[in-house]
Amino acid sequence: MYDFLLEHKLLASVILVALISLVRWLLLRHLARLPQDEDASPQRWINTVKNLSKLFIAIGLIIIWLTELRYAALSIAAFAVAFVVATREFIQCFLGSIYQASAGLFVVGDWIRIGSVSGQVVRSDWLCTTVLEIDTETQSYRYTGKSMIIPNNHFISNPVQNLNFMRRYVAHSFAITRPASEGDLFAAGDYVLQQAKARCEPFSEVAKRYSSLIEKRLGVNTIGPDATVRIGTNNTGHNVMTVTIFCPTREAVEIEQKLTRDFMSYWYELQKMSLRAAQSAGLSPAHNG
């Protein structure tokens, strides 16, 4: 049987591709039935099975056609220079995938940022990586609906930030700006801080554990888990209240809106009290007369 396959290399190649494709299909079918979790483990195994099947097919075909390749060695040597020049970008992408895998920059399911692109890795092969864009610029942490195909050679020439710790909890900051002449912003800051602690109370214990986990893995102190309020000014002379909360990523925008509403309600009541006091002070001399 072995000699027969060696003599009929084309048939052997077809059998090899068919067997590996069948095994890949069975494995992918089994993995697709596994429950999805936050770590996206089934997605990672599916991606690994696809890449390994392609690698085994390539190695098997090389072994089957090794004799013919050996006879064509001289021609290949002459052709190699032109081939390398023509496929330089593909070779760089292949080397980039090896670098990414060996350095452990990310796995399927991680959040990453490369250049101006931030998103979740959904697929990675020998040439490119597919990323679903996530809006981190406005800190909404929502999928934008766009997918990015990033050639793997970018991982060699550009810094890659792994944002995977932001998938569950994030140190979310937002600013509230008011004119400098209006009221005491420090008193308002104390009120907003109390409200922030109350808003974050339901998940405070989980936030503390997750913050400790991040600190242990990174070896540095991180922001959180306690909420903070910082008062400052901007370049136009307005007062700026910067609020930072350590909260679930999916709830960050909602909590921001609630705290902004709390501040606006407090500020509105403060302005009404100031207006009443001014009116009372203005009417009192007339009453005395």
C-alpha cells in the first residue's frame, strides 16, 4: 500500500487532504457545540485546529512530493531569489505570526490595541489577524460593528497593547466641567464621591478581588477599586471634576450617566438655594423700610 501511494503521488495527496479535512471537520463540529464562556476557549481551540490542519497538509504534501522537489532543487535555487522578492510581504506576515505566537502577545478572545485600532481578536492565522473594533476612544466599550484585518507583519513593527484586563472591569474616568464662578465644586465633589461609592457598592467585593488579581499578574499597583474625585481647571479657566470608578466594563457608561445626573440635580438645587438667598437679601431692606 505504501509503495502504491508513492507511485501514485496525486492520489496520495488527495487522500491526505481528504483525511485531514475530515478530522478537522469532526473536531470543529465538536468544538462548536461546547458552551461559550468569557475566556472564549472554544474559539481559541477552533482557531488552533484550523491552523494545525493547514500545517499538517503542507508538511504531508512536501513529504509526498519530496523526490520531485529534490530533482527540482537546482531550478528552485534559481527561482528562490525572485520568489522571495515577490512574496516578501507574505514572508513577513508569516514571521510576524511566529513572533506573535512565541512572544504570547495575545490569543483569540483577547482585547488588544495596535496603532489606533482597538478590538477583540476573533481569528488569527499565518498571514493576518481579524479584530472586531471596540470603541475605547469615547470609553463606551461597545462594538462598533467594524472588523479589521491586520497583516501579521504589523506586530513586528508596531507596539501591541493587551487590553484583556479591561474585558470584565475597567478604571473608567470621565470629567464634568463648570464655570469657575459658579458655587463650591469641592462640596459637589464630596457629594459625587458618596454617590459613586453607593453606585459601586453592589460589586465592590468582586472589584477588589479583580483589582488584586491584576496587581498580582502585572506586579504593579493599579487604579481602584475605590472611586476617586479630583478637582482641577482646564486651559480656559473652567473648573473640572474628574471622576474615576473601577466598575464592570459593560456598566461603565450607565454608571457615568447616573453620576452625571446626580451631579446635575445637586448643582441645580444648589443654584436654586443661592438664587433664593439672593432674592431674600434683596427684599429684606424694603421690608425693613
